[in-house]
Amino acid sequence: MEHRIIDALAQTQAGIALFDADERIVYANPAWEQLITGVAEEDLIFNETELADGGMISVCFVKPQLLPLDKINLENSANDSKIGTVIIADDSESNRMVARRILQAEGYSIVEASNGQTVLNMLRRGVNADLILMDVEMPDMDGLHTTRRIRHMAGPVSQTPIIALSAHQSRDWNVIARQSGVDEFINKPIQREKLIETMHDLISRAPGTVSNAQSKNSPPPHLRSKSARIGRPPRPESPTSPVLDIRVLEQLYNDAGDEGAKCGIDIFINETESRLVKIDKALSEDDLKTVRNEVHALKSTSGTFGLRQLSELCETTQSVFEDSNLDEERVLSLSRQVVQLAPTALTALNLYRRSRNIAGDSTA
């Protein structure tokens, strides 16, 4: 009878897994592996039942509005990758898309997460990641906190190579990230060659190397205040850089390909327009927490897409947010400048994209 039950579970289209009291996976049927590695977590429904011994049975289904299971392409399931599986953790969809295009062109399988908690959930549910690209600052649970949690998980998953990604240029952030357990630190915008080289180096190392062991056993870092961490000179109130950095955009088209760059720009423009509405609304409601989060996200993404002036203004604004004695009047003034400058920057980016499209059509 027991064998019949296991055979039935193996054939069902619902994902079924059993966890012990320490949240370690004990059993998972093939559908579980396919769903959690081939479908975004937000597109799944989980039904979890606690057991008397502290364990848990978890069942997952695809949400009804998606395509039926037999139409979902699971051939490139993350755990089936011959080169490697990478989790991209970033709260910006456009940043994730650019990273995904670069890595898929190299043959990696990609799993995406919009926050740190989703990364932890994926690892606990059995996603076998060869490497994690971790954005440092994400809402709810930031990348460094997530990294520390991963380093204290049971089993080999605690030694998963992690590359921290950040728009912060300060050496202090590099040091703090490494103290938190990350293996490497890369500044945004991502440079394809540096990223691929770093990933190859980390993935080629055998589990349990000295650097990983040291990361796992390192004591929790003693972090200074945010204002003390930012070791960079003050920026002028009005950025003097060009609105559009063509070199960054040319590199983006080279790294992500024409189609990838176009898609990324489209997502970024839509994402930014929604972000500006949130900032404007938060300013009217004196919701400084939302303003800070959205300005930080805009700083990161605008740098990726070559909007240097906007990125620098966002960085100046964020540095004021991180001062120990917050100057609300100044931060409100800078945030309003962000809202005013952004449409001009988006227009410049849109014109550049159109010019690339026209040039492409003329040579076709």
C-alpha cells in the first residue's frame, strides 16, 4: 500500500513535499521540482499543513488564471540546467530582466525573486541554486540580512555562492557585504564580462572551500550607523552630469542584445512611471519610508539604463535619508527634484531607444 501511495504522489500534477521539523525537505514528487523551479512563486498557490512532530506537508498548484500545467514549458527547469542555476534576487523587474538576458545567453537557468524572503522560501522548498545574485537593498528583507540567514541554514545550501549587487560605490559597502557572508561584491550597473568571470570562478569552486567555510563561521558583523557607513564625499544639490550616458546604454545593448535591451528599457520606463506616482503620492502624505524605498530603487535602475543625472540625484537624496539627523525639509526638496527630473530623463531614454530602432530598421 505504501508503494502505491508513493507512486500515486509521483504521478500527480500537484506539487507535494514533506518537510521535517527543521524545514529540511524529506520527500518531493517530480511535479514539485518542476513547479518551484519553472514557475514564479507568485504564480503558485501553497497549502501547508503542520504535522504533530513539527514537520509539514506542503502542496502547491498553479494559479487558475495561468496556462494549464501541460502547456507550461518546464523543459528548462532550473534544476535541469547543465551549466548552472542562478537565483536573481532584485526588487526591480527591469534589473532582473537585464541580468536574466545576460545569463541566459551564457546558458544558465534562471529563477527570479523580488525580495529576500522569497529567496529563503525557494531554498527551503528545494531549489538547487549554484549561485545567487543578491541585490543589497530590497524591501522587507535586505540582501545582507538574507545572506546571513542563508549562511546559518542547515546543509550544503548554507555554502551557496552569493554575489552582492549594489549601486553603492563606497568601499565600506564592499566590506560590510563580505562581513555578512557574501563571496563577491559587484557594483551596478552590471558589467557583463566581470559578472561572468566572477560567476565562473565561484561556481567552479568545490562546496566547502575555505572562503565559504569562513563566510559561514564568521561572527555577525558589528555594523556602524547608516550615516557612518556611507564613506563618500557630499554631492552637489544639482547634478552636473549629462542626463543620458550613451556609453552605459551602448554597453547594455552589447551585453543584453538588441531585443533584451529594448525589453529592459520598456519595462524600466513603465516601472519608473509607476514609481514616480508612488513617490508623488507618498510626498503628499508625508510617507517618508515609501519615498526612501522608491528613491533607492530608482537610483539603482536609472544607473543601469544610463540616466546618470537622475541616478546621482537619487544618490544624493538617499544619503540625506541616511543621515543620523534627518533634515526633512531638505529630503522633501530633493525628492521633489527627483519627480521633476525623471520625466525629462525618460524622454531622453525613449528618444535614444527610437533612434536605435530606426538605425536597426535602416540596416535590415
